[in-house]
Amino acid sequence: MLLKPSNDDICVISYHIGKIIVAVSLCLVLPILTAFVFNEHAPILDFVISLGFSLSLGFLLIILFKTDKELHWMHGMVIVSLSWLILAVLAAIPLYLSGHWHSFLDAVFDAMSGYATTGLTLAQDLDHLSMSHQMWRHLTMFIGGQGVIIVALSFLAAGTGGAFKIYVGEARDEKILPNAIQTAKFIWMISISYLILGTLILGLMAIWEGIAPLRAFFHGAWIFMAAFDTGGFAPQSQNILYYHSFLFEIGTILMMILGIINFKLHFSLWTGNRREIWRDIEMISLTSTILISFFFVAVGLAKAGVYPQAVALFRKGFYHLISGHTGTGYMTLYASQFMQNWTPLALVSLIVAMGLGGAMCSTTGGIKALRIGLVFKAFIQDVRKLMYPESAVLIEKFHHIKDLILEDRQVRSAALIFLAYLGLYLFGAIAGMAYGYPFLESLFESTSAAANVGLSCGITTISMPVVLKLTYIFQMWIGRLEFVAVFTLAGFIIAFFRGK
Amino acid sequence: MGTDKDGLFLKHRLAQIVVLVTGFWLLVSVCYAQSISSTALIKNAKQYDGKTVVYQGEIIGDVMVRGDFVWINLFDGENAIGIWLKKAALPKIKHVGGYHRKGDVLEIEGVFHSSCLEHGGDLDMHAGRIQIIQEGYLTPESLNPAKMVWAKIFSLTVLLLLAVMLIQNSIFRWKKR
């Protein structure tokens, strides 16, 4: 029998959503400060309205549904999935008010793209957008990459009892430290340390490449936010091509790779355990898939003869492969060039790389390296079983921070999410084809949205059908949260209407 | 003798006509060279590859000096394309496009590359001739009165709700005691 959620359930969920809204909305102060730095007056109003509206909504939920009831797992999942939707709508307000987005739906598309660290954009005339709005766009990536729940837990540590239950809902089932709040604070500590370092490095690179110092450091910060958080937004419409710089491309490749590493592995590295990087199953899986997919991309591009020089092949082939595999979506090509210049072999290899993604508990999307590694290990184990006597007991081990034994339930869980992602990629591709786009283009854009990548072959434009925009928003949301939280929300809604 | 003179005269005339026609053709082709849109260039990149084209666009972002050369990006309302040119050839830029700044509109004539070998496969143009055809300007910021009203309303609402929340928290704590 389906149980209808009680009033207490509604109170717990609404109260915590209110708290999350308040915590995340406070980040709007940063673009307001940016507006002051650059003497931009009109954008201040956009952000004050958004901040005021968001805080009002958050406070209202806290006041109306105040409760001290304990959080359950179901609450955590519903809170996370609903928070992400509500926050995307709230983050869209200043974007829409800037006048650079054709409709509110387009602004929501970009806000979800930012939070989910996708990088697909429907912004118009990006080159004339204010610095404060640019700050907000990139900040959504920085917040979303670490996770909106991480932000909330860091700000509101004292009042969140069942912190781990909402922490897990955000596709983060690995605790780095014993406590979820300590883990959240550690993730922020790492991210902010890297932000300072990354801004400095990219800022100096930008100055070296001829950009004025103040702009250079802002560009450095934004590019770092979007690279480390594997997002893909850039302050200019040409994305990374704008800089025409090999140096900048190398810099962003390093930041992107830093972003796909598991925060748990970052912790090991920070605590001096550097050997982990060579032993961890995720790193082995990632290195293998990057090398294999690059081999096919290189063969595909070499066949086409578009980039006859090794440097050009590296700057276009390897760069986009890393950008796709890490789920960043940084581009030094125009969207239509993928279909014009890249052979089907290179394109399919890139799509596969996009679908695979980076490490668990990182800022990236997609199937994830750990799951690929586990499914591969299970496959090897099954083959070995066939070769040994029936009575033999085979134990397969793997190293993920510590030595672990491969268990059936791990493989089952990994395989289920693996299949769910494949289904999601296909779902978006079918939606694209339903609107007349060719199969390869539809699959490319769909995988890019669902794996939170952001590379585009040209389908994502303001003129694309509304249903397709909604499909991609849905894919970005469900892809970022890795299904469970969204499925729980669906169950909650069904129980609300049909439960007894 | 007379025929020699006539022949020479005819040759001179013919040469004059050829020079005039060629000059006129060059003048016409320079003056009336159709600038190509960025979309047309990107979509038909292979067709235009290595050809000299004319392109117009607003200079946006930054003028990035690289030694004796410079990178600029010209936005024609559809896309921006990177232009590589000698620093000395760049005319004095007064406005670069950005927030509330319309950049100078430049017209360039140069060689288009669908994937430039000199620049790691970038789609770009190497400019030969470049000129400012329209000066940029600052577009003054205007504060929307309706937005100001909404900003005040929401600010007051936040203060009010914050006060209610603090009172509610105090009551909650007092009841618990």
C-alpha cells in the first residue's frame, strides 16, 4: 500500500528547502560586489531583486514550516531534487532581467546548465553582458560543481541534523571525513584553495597573452570556476577560442583534469599519500578510457585530414576529447565544425568519452570511472570463472582509496546506473530526432546535456523547440543528481496524490 | 612610316585602355567588395579556405598584443571571428565592445583559414587591409524605475520576514526550555 506523505513530511521537506534557498541565495552578494567594482549600476537592481525574492521565499518556507522533526532518507532525496529545480528557477531571475536571454525558459535553461555544470547556453550577445552577470553565470557553476547541498551544509552547519541524508541525495555517497558537515567544509577548503591558485595561474597567463590585468584576473577566476567544476561557461561567445592561446589551452586542460579527480583522492593527495593516484581504480579507468578514446579520435581526424599537423591535431582533437571526457565542454571550435570537419569515427569516440565522464564525488557528470572500472572488473571475473573449475572460489579485488573486494551488489548498482545513463542519452537523442535532427547530432547534444558536458554541435540555439529545451533541462537535472533523488521525488509525488 | 606611327599609336591606346579597365575593375572590386557574414564563412569554411575575403564586425573584448602581432575578435552580430594582424597595421581603436560599450566597427580584407596551420587549427583570418568604418560609442546605463520599485519591495519584505523569523526562533527556544 502506498502511504500518503504526512504533514510532518511536508514540513521537514519545505523547512530544509527554505534553508537551502537562503544559503545559496546569499551567494548573490558576490555579483553585487562585482557590479560595484566595475561601476555597473543597472545590474545591481537585477541582483537585489533576485536576492530579495529568493530570501523572501526561503524565509517564508522556514517560518511557515518550522519543525524540529528528524530527517529521513526519503526527505533527503526529495529535498535535494526539489531544491535543484527551485534554485535553477531562482538563479534564472537575474539572468532574465539582464535582457540577454530571449525568454525566462532560456534563462532557466542556462541556470540549470550552470548549476549542473553542463555549459550549454542560450545567452544572447554574451560579449556585451555585464561583468556582474558574468560573475553570476560562472558562480552557478562553482556552486553546482561542489553541490548546492555542500553550500547549504557549510553555511548552516549548526541546524542540520540529518546532514548526510541530504548530502547523499546530491550524488555524493562517499564521505571523505567522518561527518557530512566536515566533508562539506573540506570540499570547500580544497575548492577555494584551488580557486585562488587557478585564478592566479590563469590570470597571469591571460596577462601574458595581452589582456589587461583586472580583466585578466576576472577571466582567470571565471575560466577556473568553469574548468575545475567541469562546467564550460566562458565570458566570451567564442568560448576558449576567444583567447587564441595554446598556453591557455594547456592551462585549462590541467584545471579540467583536476576537476575530474575524486575529492577523496584529493584528500589523500593533500595528506601526502601521492601513491594513490597510480593505484586507484578510478584513475586507472580514467587514464585507459582517455587514451583509448583519444586514439580513435586521432585516427578519425587523421583520416579526414583536417588537422595535418600534430600540434593542430592535439589542440583540436585532444583538447575537445579532454573537454568532453571531463564533462567540461570548453570549445576552440565553432559548433557546426564538429559535423563539418569531424569524421563519424571521431565524433562517436567523442560522444562515448562524453558519456563516460570523470570520477565519483568530483564535479563531473556522466557514468563515472568507478562504475566503468567495476563493470569491467566483474566482466573479467566472469570470464575467469568460466576458465577455472566450478568449485573454485574467485575473489576479485580493486583499490579505491583502500583495498576492497568486488561484491555483486556493487556491480549491480554500478550496472544499473550505467544502464540508466545509456537510457537517458538515448531518450534525448530520440527527442532530437523527433524534431527532425539527424541521429548523430541528436545523440551528440543529448549525451552532452545528460552527462553535463556542454559541447554543442549546433542544436542548442534559441530557435530550438521548447520541448527540446525542456528535455535538455530535465536531462541536465537528472544526470547531475544521478537518478535516485529524482526517482524518489517522482515516487513522493505519486504517493502524495494516490497514497492513503 | 605612317603605318608604323599608327601602329604605335594604336598599341599605346590599347595599353591605356587595358590599364584603365584593369584600374577601374580593381577600384570597383575594392570599393564594392561584399563583406561576408561570419555564419557564411563558418558554414562554408572549406569553400572560403585560403581565399581573400572582406569581413566586417565590431571589435569586442580585448586587443591582445603578441609581439609584433595582435589578435582581435570581430563580432558581426552572429558570431565573432579571430583576426590576426601586424600590430603596426591596426588603426587606433577608440572603443572595444563590452557592457554598455559598442566597439568600433572594422572592415578587414584578409586571408580566411578554416583551420589555420599557423595557429593550431583555429578558424581565423589573417588581415591585410584593415580600416575603421564606424566609430564605437558608450551607451549610457539607465535605471529601470519598475525594477527600483521591486528592489525596494523585496528588500522591505526580507527585513520584515527576517524579524518574524528571529521572533519565531526566540519563542521556539523559550518553549523548548
